[in-house]
Amino acid sequence: MPNGLRDIVLAVFMSLLLASGALANGFYYQVKRAESIGDVAKKYRLSEADLARVNRMAPGVRLAPGVRLWIPKTGAAPSTARRTTSPKAAPSPPKRPPA
């Protein structure tokens, strides 16, 4: 199948999957240069072992740029967000009644 036709078929297939809700349990992530499976797992708050298992890979495997990994919904939010509030301080002890 020519590349152009393959891309069209893939786009139609992905559109149908999205419309059916089949991808509601996660999404695909395209690996960037110099990223490891551990880097991607950390970014999406997953264990390396779980991400490798879901993608039928061995933990620690080297990934080529452009490889697509399935990110399950449990790891949908990247961990690049910074905390906007400081942790709450411990409550102060109760005051003693006057003597």
C-alpha cells in the first residue's frame, strides 16, 4: 500500500476509534530523541515496569525517536505541573485556660 494511502487509512481508522470512545482509556505518545521508557513513565506518573508491560516491552529498553507508546488513562496528566500552594502548616496546640 503506498504511504499516502496508508496514512489516509490510518487517519480514518483513528477517527473511528476516537468517535467510538475506544481510546477513552488512554492515548498514544510519540517518543522524542534521547527519551527512555523510564523518562516517559515518570512524565506521566507511571512505573517504568507498568508502562513497559502495557506496551509489551522489556523495562529499560532503548527507544528510537518516533516510537509510539500507549499511555493508560491513569497516567494522563504530565508531571510537569508545579505546586501552586504551599503545604499547610501543622495546627498550633490549644491554648491553656487562664488559671
